[in-house]
Amino acid sequence: MHIRIATRGSALAQWQSRHVRDLLVAADPSVSVEIVLVSTQGDRDKQTPLGVLGGKGIFVKEVQAALLDGRADIAVHSGKDLPALTPPELTIAAVPERANPCDVLVGSTLANLAEGGTVATGSMRRKAQLGFLRPDLRFAELRGNIDTRLEKASQFDAIVMAAAALDRLELTPPVVDTLSVDVMVPQVAQGALAIECRSSASPVCDKLRQIDHGPSRRVFDAERAFLSELGADCDLPVGAYGVLTGDQPGSPGTTVKLTGVVANVSGSKLLKEQRSGENPEDLGRSVARYLLDDAGGSELLGR
């Protein structure tokens, strides 16, 4: 079987596609893989804030279009870039083992960040949670690929990035402070890859299921259900992080523990809820509904 992978052209996106290629070939050496590069609006316009362009879905739609029109057989996405809803013609057939989901500060540790310092990030989630922790901070927009953002880091007191991006590209800036999930709840599916194929392409979907990582998929589904129930997209000040828990030492178990967070854009108000459950989708929806209906999240999100 020959499989064409649609992906963005950034160094990170190409690393992710090569990683998926290697997983597919390891699972079935008879498979041949071709990588199809797709230019997206988000890659072409590196200046306009994401919220103005239309959110992080701008990194996904044109890659999905290549899948829908037959230029490619599968698409590899950063899970955190996916909009809340998947087009009905497509299915997320595989989620490989998740990488580090945490955010990192580059240029300063959180403890050493100067009073009134400026932190650069294009993410409202990151701005809101850091603003809640440190109301003294100021924020600046940050766009561009990984190398471009690192080059701009010296212009600010710190920038915020995903730990997985640095790990995958083997980048080691002089000062990197990992923000624990207790300090900053990650973006939904951060550190995870989502591999889509056409719903009608059964043989391709079957191949992808061979590289699906069950534990990562369970928490991915819980976090995605949370986002979907909020009726939100990944450019709003919300986040979720799931882990598997179990009674046996050394075993992750099957129960998902999910932490969800909703904030206002300024970060002056932040709501957080943590629950556990066996059904990932039901759990994600229940955490979202509590935050929206009972904790006042609808007002924070301007609903």
C-alpha cells in the first residue's frame, strides 16, 4: 500500500509526518509513504494575530482540503491545532503516543520573571493563565515558526512555547522553564498528534489504527469532548489535560482524570474543575458543562 501524507511545510510539521511515516513502516514494512507539503494561510501570514486570521484552524483547513480532494490519503496535525469539530467526511483514525504536553517559558524561569515583564505568545489560553498567576505581566503577540519565535525571544523577558516542539526538534535554548500542568493547564491535545483519513477509506484507516496508542487516545478523546462541549475552538482561553489513573502500581489503568480550565481573556478570573470517569467523552462533556453552567464559565466566555 502507498500512503500519501498531507502536512504543513514547517520543520516541526515535517518532523511529525516523518515520525508517522516511520511508525507506519515499522508496523508494516510493505507500506510505502510519500509526504505531500501543503501551504496554509497560517504559514503564509506570520504577522496577523491568530484570532484575527480565524484561530488555529487556519493551520488545518487547507491540509484537510488536500485530503478531501484526493491529493493525499492521510493528514498529520498537531492535536492542539485542531478545531473542536472534525468534518463528517473525515475521521481521526490514530493518535500515536503523546509527547510532553506542558508549556515552557523560554528566556526566563517563572520565578525569575521580572516584575512587569513582557511575555510574548500568540495564545489567549497562555496569556489568561499567566495573567491570572502574575497580574503584573504584560503580553506581546508572537507568530512564526519555531526558529523564528526563538530568534525573537531576546526581544522580550520570556516567550511561551510547547515543550514537545523543542523536544521533537532537539532544540535547547539556554533558559527553559517547564510549567507543570498544575501551574498552566495545557491546550487540548497539546503534545499529541492527530492523524486523519477519509471516513470512506477503510484500508487506510485500518493501517492507521495499527499505530493508535490506546492510553493517549483515551485522554485525547476526553480533552476533545471537553472542547466540543464548550462550543469553543483552540484559540479561546480554555484548556484541558487528562491522565489515566489506576489501582495497580505501575499501571496507568483505564480511568481518566480530567482537569479543565476556563478563563476570561484578561486572566482576572479563572475557573478550574477536575473529575474522573471511565467514559472519556462523557467525562469531557461533564467537566465542560459544570464549568459553563454551574461555575459561571458562560459569562467568562461571553456567552
